[in-house]
Amino acid sequence: MSLMSKKMVNGAVALGCMLFAAPVMAHEALNEYVLDPMMVTAARYEKRDVDIPAATEIYDQEKIEKLGANNVMEVVKNIPGFTLTASPTGNTYIGFRGIAKDNVAILVNGIPLNQDGNYDLESISADIIDRIEVVKGGATVLYGSNASAGVINIITNKKAAKNKVLIGFGDKNKFKGAVNVATDKLQLSYSRQQSKDRGFVYKNSGASNYYTGDKLEKDSLNLQYAISDNLSLQYMYSKKVSDCSKSVNGVYKPGFHSDIKYNFGQLRYVNDDLQATVFFRNRDWKFNTSTHQKGHNYGADLQDKFKLGNTMLTVGANYENENTKNSNNIEAAKRDSAAVFFMTET
């Protein structure tokens, strides 16, 4: 065989090997390895979802973006099993499989958001959320009696989110605007919503009367600041003003004016397994001209994990002070509660 023929044969063999190997290499490049999602809510510490003996769901940033959600409530309404109940005040409350709202615990980084059974998930911007963890089923041992039906734990971002501005207009004086500013240490988001003539908003079960929305205005502020690698500060504020008319047997009458303000803050320290948080929250509600209710809570939560041979021991304690005042600014209820808990894993 001539030298030229040998070169042609060798070239053909090399080309064949390359063509044969290309699909194999492409196939290997397309292989994806998806790790089990990690969850903290069901066991108070990060753990693989497959190792948790509870029905759980995790809505991460990718899922939230696919839903097109701008706030936590827009995520929750897409979770199967949860029922939503509207209120003339403009709030929406969450139940689970027919169980009332007071039995679903709403948490932010493990700290209860509920204030006298009330909360405002529409005020929590999706821009500050890392993921939303949902536990379907009782978790009263870890989170108290409010968690007898389930838990929704909102985990906020540790890394800076995107800077963005959102503005939208619609009929009936609808307006929606939001701005999010983020740096390495600071995340700040503000949103404003308003609308008029909202139509039907609420009806008592079995009653012939119902409410129609005349005006609704919402302002919300979310702030997070990383003081150090281990210490972070979070503050959330919302104000919601709602005017409604009441229809009684087809006759419209002045309904009510509602003005609600929420404040929630926590200072959180995390160092390996040691977690310590001090927090406060309050709610100020003005209803017409005759009712003015105030609720104030503050407390602390501490937990750590130890290894004893082949057993992992989690030890924790928490304390909370609750204070409610009525229309005359007179103390209506006050309670101090404390708990110590232990958990073992082998």
C-alpha cells in the first residue's frame, strides 16, 4: 500500500472514531445530577427532604419566578391543599384542607409572623425570598398550637437580589409600583398598590349581606442588612387602608373604614449549629371611629445541636411576651410564655 493510501486509511479511521465518540461525549455532557433539596422547617435544622418524615414542599426561586409571583401570597395561593379566605380589611387568611386559619403557623426564618391571628403575606416581596418551605401536617411540638394543620416558613435571601423597578397602571384607578435595591450587605424593597371599585370582596357564611370594596391602598417595606457573616437584621412594615360598603338585602349602606399597620423585626445570630434570635412584632388596627386595637409581642429563640456518641441532640428554648390593648388603650390581655424542647436523632 502506498504512503498516500495509508494516510487516507488512517484519516478515515480517525474521523470514524471522532464521529463515534462525539455522541457519547455529548450524551455525557448532558447528564444532570440533582441533589436532594434541603429543608430546615420540619426538623429545625437543615436536612434532606427525603429524610424528613412529613409531607413537605419547597418553593425555591426558580419555582417562584415560573409562577410570576410578586409576593408570598401569590405563591401560597398556588399550593395545593390550602384554602384562602378574604376579609373586608383587605387581608387574606390561609387554612388547610378545611381547617381554620388559626391552625396554620406562618413563620419568617422560623419566627412566627402571626399577630393576634393576623398577618399580611402580600406585604412580603418575592425579591427577598430564597425559598418557601411548606409542612403539611401537625408541627405543634416544634412551633406551638398554631401549627396543628401545617407550617409555612418563609426563608429570606442571604445573597443580594436583583435591582429592579416595576410600575403598572390599570382601570378603576389601579396602580402597582415596586422598587428593589440590593448591595452586598443591604436589601431594601418597597411597594405600593391601590385600587377603587373592587366589587365583591367578602360575605359571611350563610348571611344575606356582603361587602363590596370601594378603595384599597397598600404600602410595604422590607429591609435586610448583614451586620457580619453571622449576624443579620431584618425589618418589615406594611400599612393597609380599606374602605368597604355593605349590602343588606340589596340595599347598600356605609360599611367600614379599616386602617392596619404591621411591624415585624428580628436580629438573628447563626454560628454553625448555634442559632439565637430576638424579635418583635406589633399590629395597630383602627376600625371606623370606634375601635382601635393594638397588639405587641417580643421574645427570643435559642437552639443548638450536640453529638453524643451516635446520637444527635438538639436543645432549644424560647420566650415570648404578648400584650393586647382595646379601644380605650386599656390592657385587654397579657401573657408570658416559655418553652424548652429536646430532640434526638440516631
